[in-house]
Amino acid sequence: MKHLISMADLSDEVIHELLDSAQDLKEKRARDKVTELLKNKSLAMIFEKPSTRTRVSFEVAMSDLGGHGLYLNYKDIQLDRGEPISDTAAVLSRYVHGIAGRVNSHDTIKQMAKYSTVPVINALSDMEHPCQILADLLTIQEYKNRTKNLKFAWVGDGNNVCNSAILGCAIVGMDIVVACPEGYEPNSYIVEQGKKIGGNVTITHDPAEAAENADILYTDVWISMGDEEEREKRLNDLGGYQINSNLVNLAKRDVIVMHCLPAHRGEEITEDVLNGSHSVIFDQAENRLHAQKALILKLMGQK
């Protein structure tokens, strides 16, 4: 494992190795046990899109491990002035020990990995968000004590997070049902890839079908960055795909409700559900830190 570009880069064994490492690192942090496993190492973090959780969790992760996270706004570096990705990757590889990219195009992060001699992490692209799903699997393991033989229900837009969720569920042996309107389905190649891995992947247009007997209910915003011009259309199309008390009541009694944040209360999820007893949303957000610590340690801590 040299890079993390897609969830498909991971095996079930590696995912559970990362989850175990993340849990250990989480417990050590709770006991204020300092570790400097990445002392004198640096992670360059390229951001084409703004961020709260991704930026803070990566910077704090590097600091906790004794290293340094270097924030690089896309407009402040030469990529914005036309420098080839290959040149940027080659130069950064001479300076730092790893590169994380929160980018618009999935091709950008693939090209970065192609030309980099240090590990590259997809911190979000238009196709996938593997770092989010690692944190989600950590949260599910904490609440369900397993990742296999569970029903994961995605309700809403079949976006980049949904794509990674499909692959992640397939790899760890979790059934996933995606409920979305026509035209909002997840990437068809990702769906087929998930099925080839051996996953039980179902696409439906009925939120009730997804929610029935679900162990996990998951949603994301209907209007992602770059979709603002389609706001009214998306609100209309996705209006029937809200996680609310009706859907929660269709799921298992111990269902957990997840959202990768930021949330638009009253759109994809209701206030009472987001703040309700089934919600694990803020534990999920915290776990971005611990899962990413495990990931960067595996990639950058190798001798």
C-alpha cells in the first residue's frame, strides 16, 4: 500500500488493521499519551476546496504524531498558474514525506500519485472520499462491535461519499442499499466494482426500502460544493429523500444515524433526528482524526 486514492486500494485485512490502529491511537490520546512516531516528518496538504473537518483533522493528526501538516491553498501555489501536476508532485516529493489532496477532479489526485515518490492521500475528490469512510467504519465498529453482516442504508444524493461507502461496505462484508432519485444514482462503475468485490449492493428509488431493518442510516447534503446553481432543482428532486423520524422508525431499534457534515437541517435530515438518541454524527466527525492518524502512520511511518 503506497497511496490511498480509492477505497478499492484497501483490503478487508488492511481496513481492520487501520481500524485497530485508530482505536489504539484514540485511547492513547484520551490518556494524553504523547507519541512522536512521525517526528520530523511533514505532510503537504493541497486544498482546491474549503474544509473544516478535513483540514483540522489532518493538521492535528500530524501534530499529535510529532510531525507537521503544511496547508497549501490551491490559489497560493503554482498549480493555479498552470504548473503541471507532474512537476508539483516531483518537487513536493523532494520536500515532504506525504501529500494529501482535497481536489475538484479525481484525475488530479491520480496524476499526483503517478508522479509522486511519496505517499499520496485522496482527502476528497469528485469521485471518492475514502478518508471519510474509514472514519465511518471506525464509528460503526465502535457502536456495532463489527463491520460484517450489517445493513447500511444511504438516503439521498449518490455522491462521492456514497461511492466510497459502496466500496467500503463491499470490502468489509456489509450490505448497502442506496435510495436516490433517478439521475442521482452513484457512479455505475463504482457500483459494478463493489459487486465484483463481492458486495451486496442495491440501488433503489424507495427510501423506505433502504431504511427497513437498517443498522445504519446515512445521508449527506443535497447541494454539495459546485452544485449551488442547481439548488432549487436539487431541493425539488431530493425532497422525498430526507432522513426523518418516519425512516428511523422503519430501521432497527438500535439503528445509528450518520452524516459526514456539514448538515443542512430541515433538508437532508431533520433537527430532531440529527440531535436525537440514534445520532452518532459528532462521534463520527471526531473519528476523522483518529482514522487519519492511523492512515498517515501506515503510509508515512514505514521505514
